[in-house]
Amino acid sequence: MVKVGIIGATGYGGGELYRLLAQHPQARVVAVSSRSYAGQRLGAAWPHLQGTLMYDEPEQVVATSEVVFLCLPEAVSMTLVPGILAAGKRVIDFAGDFRLPPEVYNKWYGHPHQSPQLFPQVVYGLPELWREQIKNAKLVANPGCYPTATTLALAPLAAHGLLGDDVIVNAVSGVSGAGRSAGLGTHFSEVNENFKAYKAGGVHKHLPEIERNLLRLSQGELARGRGKEGKPGAPPPAITFVPHLAPMTRGILATCYLRRDPVLSEADYQALYRDFYGGEQFISLVDEPPQTKAVWGSNRCQIHIKLDKHSGRLLVMSAIDNLGKGMASQAVQNLNILYGWPEEMAVSSFGIFP
């Protein structure tokens, strides 16, 4: 059994992570920490979770674990990771601290990165695209939820140089994506029966993560011969990314609008996606537009490809659970890859409907 610790186990991501790991046949959660629940039992924060674990100090979590999951706000992980790695532990980080090169991070997050020397060690943890790199990683940057949904939707096009010069992404998230801390914008009375865009105008911190992923793909960073391997092409266009908040607890639906290649039919695009994702057990190409409820509680991403006959645009839609494939279950998938276990271990391919 691999000993696992969770630092920051009282947020939505940390709670969902514990729920999944409690069912893992090869990993055992030996320690958890929380500033707000220190000294209390796990159930104090999560009444749906059973167990005798007490919320401990982060130092104890590190000392007793082989793998440490960091489920912390931005700018906190970067101060802890150097010591954890020095102690010989592996890290899977939920925050955005290690997803971007330090100079890009500094620009988008508005403060200097505290551990830029670690970036060469970082592996971006999107398994369907960078599985081979994850296998030997010491520090895995678990992807953001919007970047997971959007990158998986657009990866085959980026890898084949088919993004075109105009890409628009409208993405909708459930309220749990904003975290568990109280805030006016996530009060029930503010969210219920309401729907709104937010952080529009190219300012959302997930935008550079999406664009970096597409750039890597367009430059041939793929294994197994998918795409233009090792043949850098034109850089992908700047993305128009507009996130929205929906009155639902969890889920993300991303709708991507692109200029179609006039040579390719809808069937050609669908065949390209089938070839690209062939054998990927958590990617489903569906015949109808996906629904967030269909992937609720799962590690699955549903993708639908459609040509708009009126405008001539290509539409690509993807749906994930932001706490599942967008966070906790993807992190468990990464853990499984690190130790050579089946990727489906303790994560579900099926959603809970209704």
C-alpha cells in the first residue's frame, strides 16, 4: 500500500479526493490537514465521509506520506513543494502554481513565483496527452478544470494544425468551481435562477494554460504518432475565452467555435477524433451534444463534433465534472500512472444520472 497524504482536505477538491482514495485498493490515506479544522475528525468537515483520521499539521502529513496531494489556494503550494520534494516525496498539486512557466505565471497571477527553479521538474498532468511524461514525475501539476475540458475538445485539431485563425470558447461551470469559501457571488440567493458570464475579456487565469497546451500540441508534443509529431507548425491563435457560472453544483460544458477546413467533412472530423482518442477509456465521442449530468461523479469527458451548416463553422462540445476529471479523479488517474496501476483504479467511467 502506498501511503498518501492530503494537505488542504476540507475544500471541495480535497473532500472528493479523499472519497475516491478511500476506495483505492493500492493507496491508503494516512494523514490529512486543515487549518480551519485542525484537531478535529475528518467528518467534522465532511459528514458524508467516515473514518477515524484527525486533521493534523502539514508537517505530519509530509512525514508520514509517500505521495502528498496539495489542495490549496494559489501561491501556497509553491512555498511548500521544495521541502516536500527534498524529503523524497512525490507531489500532485491542485493549484495553478506549477502549471505555467514562472514568467507567464508572474504576468497572469500578479505576483512573483516563489519556486521558479522547480519548473523544469514539473509534468503537466493531463494523462490522455502526456501520459509518458507523468510516469516518472516527482511533481505533477494537476490541470485546471476549464483547461481540461477545453484542451481535450481541441487537442486533435491543434495536433493536426487544424485550429484555424479564429477560436471562440464559451464554457459554463458549476458553483463548486469557485471553491468552498463563502463569497457574495456564490451565495444561494445570488446563484439560484441566475446565469452569468464572468472574467470575460481575456483575463481568466485558465486562459494562458489553455493556450500553452494548444501551443505544445501544435509543436508536435505527442506520443504514439498522433498529430504532426516533432514538426512545429503555425502557433495556435489567441483564444476568445468566455467563462460562465451556472446554477448547478458541479460540471463544465465547453462549446468551441472554429472556422472549418473546407476540405474536411463532418465525418472526416469525427474520424480524426476517433483516431486521436482511440483506446482512451475516459474519452467518449457522443452522437448528441453532451450534458454535464451525464458525467457527474465520473472521470469521463464527453465530446461532440458538429458542422454548423448555416454558418459553416465547426462546433466542438465537451462536458466534464469539474470536481472529477477537472480535479480529483484526474489526480487519482495521475497517481495510478505514477505507480503503474490501471488508470481506472478508484475512479469511475460512468456518471450518475439523474
